[in-house]
Amino acid sequence: MSTPSDKMLEKLGIKDQPEPEQPKSANRREFFKKAGLGGLSLGAFMLSPLEETMDHATSKVNRSSAPSDLKITDMRFAVVMNGHARCPVIRIDTNQGIYGLGEVRDQGSYRYAMFLKSRIIGMNPCSVDLIFKRIKQFGFHGRQGGGVCAVEMALWDLAGKAYNVPAYQLLGGKFRDKVRLYADTPMGRDDADFAARVSKRMDEDGFTFLKMDFGIELAARRDPSTITNSNFWEVTRQWTNDPVSYGATHQLTQVQITDAALDIMLERVDKVRSKIGYGIPLASDHYGHFDHNNAIRLGRAVEKYRLAWLEDLIPWNFTDHWKLISDAIETPTSTGEDIYLKEEFIKLIDARAIDIVHPDLATSGGLLETKKIGDYAEERGVSMALHFAGTPISFMANVHCAAATQNFMALEHHSVDLDYWQDLVTTKHTMIEKGFAPVPEAPGLGVELNEEVVKQHLDPENKGYFEPTPDWDIERSWDRLWS
């Protein structure tokens, strides 16, 4: 028969489990003798009201938040300059004083996130998946996914703070204690400067994985006649986005690479590979806007250099063309930095069209969606690297996701040479250590903004620092996608 004390212990989650060789009565006496319930005498324990007893028994539980009662009360933003790139950082506030930080993808608009404010006010930020499924219809590929992803990041930061655990723990735990980073190899002003910069990457910064750019711009700048159709297209202006311009007409340009152009492009690859050797993985990116036939031609030409991957040779949505490329060359192929949500990744993976998925967490759907992408890829024998070019807020979101995803390879660090980058935040852990990012144990994302430094690097065209945003409080719209 159970006694009142048995029932009280059961309510507190303390179960009486005597050792087999001891009589039950002896074990019970030993428990009462040793426990004292953290300073509360047995007599006081038995006679105190249940509320007081529970308060004492749970006195070491973090009470900075009552997660089930959390409500979102506000969303604000600050546009931070990450070098030349604008990176909107959002802050989601709650009724309990804790907040979460997220980031719209670099060069995206803060409006992509603020548009969602009226749709999440009053919701519990710990219901991350519920909120994500409510707002994901408002994202899209490229930077347009940045608003949904910023909100999702901030929710994981909030939930981690509410439960007093790091974000990776909420994703299912971690597979690694540190996350491998990869960085660009700067070419420098001349050969000597190039050698010094690459040596710094490896010896001083400690990177064990590098990436380089080599594209048809190299050949076009040296001799435009080495690129066919360059008399019509401005092939050195890959990053323009004017309608019917070279930058906005990927794959349909009929630009082709001549043997002379290949020689110029391979000269740079050979220089980097000769400097770093073959022990260090070397990935590549940014080749210019040509089609899958020229991608195959280029891929075959660089096979002897054993590159880690060829990235974004053509637009990600041409699945059949990607498969043609991947089937024709030995070097692994990779794409995905502009893909929103897992569904389009699944198409590429199921078609065996690429060898490595390469999502940008600030476009792909945030921490949980990116982990789902990695998990799906892993089941089908595909690895995952992470693209990234933002502030430390988004960086730490990537670190937690990478820690929690088994088939992860490496995370891009695009701001190695930006002297104030790490100073944008404060943290209790070392953020980067010899080419790796230690996984933090602090709650949420594990970093807070350094207000003084951030205010020094705000967008000149938008210098507000988390000012009130009442214009985004109310939006009357019937958002349901079905009748």
C-alpha cells in the first residue's frame, strides 16, 4: 500500500528504487537520512503546502522564462553592413523580456521579414514548426526566402533561451563539437602577395578547406576574343541584374569557352593547387553564364586538379542538365544556395543530378528545414556543405545546424578579412579557432549583438537601431491557400 509520502515523492518525480541486496525499509531510512531535500527537513517537507514543496524542489530550474506562456509582442530590425553587403538583423520580443535574433540573407530586404510581423504577433515563439508552416508560403527562392528564415532563426534563439539549452539541442543534439569552415583564397596583387595571403589562410588562420573563384571573366579581361559571343554580351559583368543583361540571362547566352580561354582559367587553378598541395580540399565557384555543354567541357579540363566540387555551374532548377553534367565528369557537382525549402533539393537528389547539396540556411528555410535537407540527402548518399556570407548571427545559426546534421562537410566563412566581423557580437565562447567554429553551449544561438560596434556599421541609408515598427503591426489578409 502506498503511503502519503510515497505519493508526494512520486509527484516530485523521486522514485524509491532500493538496491536488491538491501531490505526495503533500510533503503527507505537511508534515503530520508541522506536526502534532506536540499536543506528542507523531512518534517517540513511532509507538512508544507504542495506549492511550497514544488517551489523548493525545482529551485534550481531556470525560471527566466515560462515557455508555455511566452507570447510574441514585437519585431524590430537593424540593417548591418557586413563589408559591402547589407544584412538586416531582426529581433523578436516577448511578454517575458527574452528575445531572439535572426538575420535576413545578405543583400536581402528587411521587408521580407517585417511583412511577417502581423502574422506571428501573439503566438508562442517556442512553437517553431507551427509558426514556420504558417509563414513559409511567404518565402521564395533566392533572397526572397530570407524573411521566413530570419524569423525561424530568431524563434530557435528564443526557444533555446526559454528552455536554457543551445539551439542544436532542440534540433536533436549534436554530432560534433566543432564545425569545419572553408574560406576563399584571395588572389592578391601579384604572385608574391597571392602566396602570402594563401599562407595566412592556412598557417595563421588555420583553414583546412579552401574555395576559389575562376571564371570566364579571367579570360575575357585578358583577351575578349577567347570567349565566343563576347562581342555582344558584357561577360565581365556577371553581377549586374538589369533586364536582358548578361547578368540576368544565365545559360541562354550561347557564350562558349575556347581552348585559349581554358588555358587562362586553368592557369589560376594550377597556381592555387601548386601553392596549397593536394592534402587540402579545394572547391570552386563563379564561372560565368554559359550552358551545360560548356560546363562539361570545363569540368573535364579541371579533373586532374581533384577539386572538392564545381559549384553553381548552371542555374539550380535545370535538373536534367545538372544530371548530364554530373554523369559526364568525375569532379563532384554542387548547387543549392538559392533554393527555398526541401522540395527542390529532393528533386535534384532523387534524380542523382548533383553530388553535394549546398543550401544557404538563410534561404533554404532556416535551421530545421536545412537539417531535414541534410538528413534526406544523407539517406541517399549525398553530402551537404553550407553556403554562408552574412553576420555572426546567421553564422551561429549555421553552426548549430551543422552540429546537428550528420552528413555535413564544411561551412563557408565569407568574412575572414573583415576586421570588425567578430566584434559585431559578444559571446562567452571562442567563435572561430584555427579554421573551425566551436559549437557553443550557451542558450539559443549563443551570441548577442555588440550594440556599440553594430551602431558603427549600420546601413548609411537606414541607420535605425531596432526602432519601433508599428506600421507592420496589422495586415488584414486572408492568407489561406485553399478553399
